[in-house]
Amino acid sequence: MTATPVKDDIRPEPLASALSERYLAYALSTITQRALPDARDGLKPVHRRLLHAMRLLGLNPQAGFKKCARVVGDVIGKYHPHGDQAVYDAMVRLAQDFAVRYPLVEGQGNFGNVDGDNPAAMRYTEARLTEIAQTLLQGLDENAVDFRPTYDGTEEEPVVLPAAFPNLLANGSSGIAVGMATSIPPHNLGELCAATIALIDNPNTRDTTLLKYVKGPDFPTGGIIFDEPESLAEAYKTGRGSFRVRARWRKEEGTRGMYQIVVDQIPYQVQKAKLIERIAELIEQKKLPLLDDVHDESAEDIRIVLTPKSRVVEPELLMEQLFRQTDLEARIPLNMNVLDKGLVPRVMSLKDALLAFIDLRREVLERRTQHRLEKIAARLEVLEGYLAVFLNLDKVIKIIRTEDEPKPVLMKAFRLTDNQAEAILNMRLRSLRKLEEMEIRAEHDGLTKEQRDLRKLLGSDKLKSERLITELKEVDAKFGMRTALGKRRTQIAEAKLIEKIQAVAEEAVELATQVEREPITIVCSEKGWLRSYRGHQEPSDAVKYREGDRGRFWLHAETTDKLMMFSTDGRFFTLDCSKLPGGRGNGEAIRTFIDLAPEADLVTMFVHQEGRRLLLAASTGHGFITGEDDAVAMTKAGKRVMNVKMPGEAAVCRFVDGDSVAVIGDNRKLLIFPLAEVPEMARGQGVRLQKYHDGGLLDATAFTWKDGLIDNNNRTFEPSELKAWKGLRAQAGRLPPRGWAKSGKFA
């Protein structure tokens, strides 16, 4: 028998469209299924699946712990087909009280610490749900939310959790998707409940009014927020911004007038071990002149002890230096980019996020109420059946005993529905004999009243709002600010304290920028190796260079000066002379300090003087005058001042002093013209200084006509010898006078 050949499903398709289609599918998956939280319950899919799996495993707060490996196995096997380590990391974070404001998982074992140590493997640790996590899950058995099939279609998972509190803001979230990111810091649940209640009472509540309740983020590690009220209001209104958080510290008095500073709260997500390591490194580098030592005395609580150099050091000034140079001060970003209704990513304001939560709770309330009404209706139907047969139990028993198909006979004899007859037939004889009319009627009346109240609730928006407010007040009573868990940990600095800190900060900056004035010698080799020596030294053979290298620039300066460099691509760079590498060895490569392009080189190097002007010229013959102050650029990327047309390059940078300009080309033709013909510009290509048929510009300089022009051999040519070379800008010029330096350049 000949086998039927298999036809390959191969279709030609443009590579660009195939890539874009697949990348778009990946991007959408990352955005909706991995990185961004749902605005309603504040959870990403992995967190939602973790909590759902733990609920099904019976890991409630009253039950015992189970191995985390068991939970992770259930999650990746049933709901989340990704790596087990990623799922375990997500679970660990939900259990870390220094990472999550209201932990949703209670861990037993090593779940990491604030020093940045990793948790134990999942086979060693155990976990169960916390009490507050249960409030996120309440109603899953009451049709509160929709369910959808899992990835393999064998199970079902909730699309969103019922979420009895605004978890998005309470615990925050962070994630990076394709082309977008989210960063939401945690907030205080008590404040969120108060703001949500105000918004339910009046949906038109303004953003600024909500800030009367929500003061700012409330980090699990505490700290102090130093931000103006206006910037806080703008951040919450737009959904974008940042918060400046500082460590909390206090002064502890010691013996003989000495004291020490104790830090007991650090900014959110700062690793304590790395923070202390950084402070110790700055002390060793002598960048913290007021601090003598740092040591860690932390146990369960954070206690970082800082020892000043002497008793006269002001603690505020010392701490301000630390805040500026270490992670004792951090910027926590706010970017409330979330999935609206689980589908569309958008940036929400504080009000938008709370409204999304309220909409969810209103829908959950309606669905749970409807579910309860259906249950009541079914039970009332059964109870009415019991009442119908109560006075005729003997007849019921006789029918059951004598009839082959008792169900239709019962339905006909007592006018019962199918459900009523089924319920009577399913009862045990003992229960049937013990039916009491009073109990049945009491239950029937109670359910009828509840049914009436629930129908009234469904028909009234006001009653729904009152029920939502009641539920929020219950959450606030259990987890709000009056409890140990809900008490605010992060302090919001008052306006007076912010003003005081700003004044101290200015003093600290002034102190930090003060550099002792000392003479230095700056040496730079041809291959770009830079170093500095103490004192003013003259060039000598004692200074050694790398093999194949030699000296190029030798400058006298002071530590308070700025070193300026001009490169062939038309950019200026500026370095602080106090931060130049020392003279040990061969120095450091200059490209470690500036972003000098690989194809570029330095034209010149000089010490900055305020108010001076520079003559810039390119090999194409173009040039202009610029202010030296405008060319200062303390950034690594420098500042582009001269636009150079390729394949030309910047060739000349000279100080402007005098009334005339002399230009000489590669063709050894010299031209002299008035300085006034050269424009002064902040940036540009400039004007043509000299015209060339072949080659380009060799050198240019500015000089005083009556003092004469000096060549590269230091010979001075008097004005009477130079009259024939005087002309107008952009002329070709003529060969230089007899005796001109062979190099052709100026002094």
C-alpha cells in the first residue's frame, strides 16, 4: 500500500510582515499577560493565579503551611505555563514584608531579607494565604467574576479577583513591557478606603480633594517624603511623576560631648548591605570628610550607626552630604500605566484608579446579590414543596413504597414541581419524619424577607453605594490605620521642614564644592593618556610614557581650574582639574572621561579663563569667533560648537587677542585681513577665511598688526614686511615672505 504524501503547509510571505505580525503578538502578550497589572484588582496574571491556586489547595490563614514547591507546581501545571523560578520569585515577593506593604502570602522559612540575600529554594520554604489576601478572593464561589479556560482548556481561572480593597494602590506594582512600563508605589489602605468612600458618596470629587485623604505613598520600609504639595498633586492628577524619599535618622548622644547618628528607616527597595558598602567606599575615597565610620547594628529592625569625625560636626550637614552621595535618598517613580478593564493599557490618575476599583466592586456586588437570589429562589421552591406534603406524610410514604415511578405520582398528587419532588425523594426517611412546620415556615419567612431586601438592593443605586461603603469600613476596621499592620510608616515632611532641608542642602553643596587651591601640572600624551602632578613642573625626561607614545600637552594649572579640550569633530569638553587622575603610572585614557568619537582627535587643550574669546577654524577654510564661556561643557558628551563639513575637520583653536587675522594654507599661501571681518557666533560653520584650489587650511591666528606676526620659529615679521599680504577675507593670499618657518605655522 502506497502512503499518501504529506503536503507541507509552506506559504511565501514577506519577511517584514511576518516579523511585524509575530512581534506584535509577542508585544501584546507581554503587555496583557505578564508585565502590566489590572486596574481593578491590581494583580498581574501570575499573582492572580498564585492566589487562586493557593485557595484551591486550602491554604487559608487557619490551615497549616504547605511547601512552596507544591504551590508552584500547581500554578505552572494548571494555569501559568512559564518557568518555575519566575513563579516562585513572584510568590516570594508577595511574602516579603519589606517589599509589599500588605503581604498576601505568609511565608515560613527563608524568604530573603532587606540586605538583598536570596530566599531559600522552594523545596525548603512553606507558605499559606494571609488574612488580607482572603479579602481579595471573597466571592469566587458566588459567581462574583467571570472565569475563563486555562491555557490547555482542562481547568478554569478567574479573569479578575473580586478584590475587597484597592490592591493596585495599596500594594503597588512595577513591570516593564514592550514599549511601556509601570511603576506604582504602595499606599496606606486606611487612606485609600477613606478616599474611595468619598468618591462613592460623590463621583464628581476632584483630584485635589482626594489628596486630603491620600497623603502620599506609604512604603513598607518607612522613610520620609520630601516633596512640595504641588508636585504631589500634579503626580496624582497626571499619573506620572516621582517621590523624593529619605531615610529616617536620629541623633544619639554619647560621652564627652560625642554623638552618633542612627538610621532606622531606609528608602524603599534599597538594599541595606549595598548601601553600607557604598558609604564605606566613600569614606575610603575621602569623599565624606565629615564622616569617620559606619557600622551595621541591625537585628530584626534596621539600625545603621554613623560616627562623625568630631563633636563639632553638625549632624544635619553630615546627613545632607550622605543624602546627596548615597541611596539614603532615592527617587521613587510613579507611572500608573495599567490595563483598563484588563484589556487596554493606559495611564490613570489617582481618581481613575479608584473609580476602576469602585466599578469592579459594584459589579461584584450585583453578581453576588443575583447569585444569592437564585439560591434563595431554589431553596424557597423546596421549602414550599415540604409545606405542601407536611400534612400528608403517610400518603407520601405510601406512594414511595408502592409506586415504581413515585416522582410523577407525587408531582400530580400534590401539584409539585420537578425540583420539589426531587428534593422530597432525596430526603432520608428519618429527616422526612422529623419535618416540623414551624421550622420550615421560619426559614421560609426569613428567606422571603432576605429576597425582598436583595431585590430592593439591586434596584437602588443608593443602597448599592451604602453597601459598598459598609464593606470598605469593615476592611478599614480590620486592616486600616488603627491596626498595627495599617499604621502609616512613611512620614510626609511638612513645609517648614522642607525649607530647612533646602537651606542645609545649599550649605552642603557649597561645602562639597570647595576644593583646596593647589598648583598642578597636567600632562597628556599623543595617544590620549592623561595625568596630573602636584606643583608646577617643567617638561623633563623623568616623565615616562607607554611604549610607542610621547608627550603632547604640558600645562600648568590649579586644582580649582577647569581643563578645556577641543576635538576635530568640533566639540568642546571640560574637566574639573581637581578630579584628574594622579601622576602614578602612565595615567588614564582620556576617553574614560569624555565621549570622544573613535575617528576624532584632540586639536588643543588649555586651562579655562572667563571672558576670553576663541578663534575656531576648520581644514575647509571656514571659521568664526566664539566666547570661551559659552563653550564650557561639564558633561561627558561635550558640546558641539563648530559644524564641520566632511571630509573636513576642526583644525585650529586660538585665543583672540589683537585686531588682525592671519591664515595660511597647505599650499603655503598666506593671507592677512582685519579681525572685524570674522563674525562672532555661539555655534555654526562660520565664514570662509581663505580660498583654496587645492588642499585646505594649515593654520590661523589672531594678532595685533602693529606688533607684527610671529612664525613657528619665533621670528617676528614687522608690519612693513607684511603689507603685500594684507587683503580681504576669503582671498587666496600669496607665498609667505622670505625666511618664513618651514612648517608654515604660526607661533
